[in-house]
Amino acid sequence: MKAMTVGALAALVVAALALVAAPAATAKDGDILRVGSCTKSSTSKIKLSEENGRIEVEFEVDQNRNGVRWNVRLTQNGRQVARMARVTRRPSGSFEARIVASNRAGADRFVGRATSPSGEVCTARATF
């Protein structure tokens, strides 16, 4: 095995740090950002933020393919609060489903779930 040069090692470390820091850069202080899971190669995440005493919920799926229609469901504490269809768009082949929900007493658990025509399912969960 060849030894890695100092420059190559430094570039690798910088790239790894950028990947680790990237999700945190999209959230403001106090926001809750969680990475979800998908049954195929897409990715998902959910972000919860305070908005004027309510909770802003942003659920995103990135498929890297434009023009695909997904069925989306958002639940709060096990109760459906939104159902919608979203289509992946340029430039990244992703969509976002956004709602503003009531801030109920105690912890609020949100789940975003999206299903593609091919049967892929993406889910992300977070508690505010």
C-alpha cells in the first residue's frame, strides 16, 4: 500500500470535515435537524424550527432525479396533519414539504413519510 502524501491527507481531512459540518450549516441555532432513511438510494431529512409560537416542519427528499411525483404524509404525535404530492425539481432532483403546525403541550413528535411510484419509501423523525 502506498503512503499517502501530506497534501492528499490534508485534502481528505478537509473533505470529511465539510461532510460532517454540512447538515448543521443548514439549521439555525435552536433548529432540530435529523437525517432520515430511504429504502433505496434517495436521502431524507426533517427540520423543526420555532416560528411565532408554532412549529415549522420541513421534510425533504433528495432523489437526484427530476420530475418524479412522491406522495407525502406528515404526522404530529401520531396524527396526520398534512397529506400532499410533491415532484422532484431541478437542480438537485429533490422536493420539500413544508407546514407550520401548532405547538402542543409537551413534546411534539413529527414524522415525514414519502412514497415514490417505484415503491421507494423515505421516512424522517424528529421531536420538538
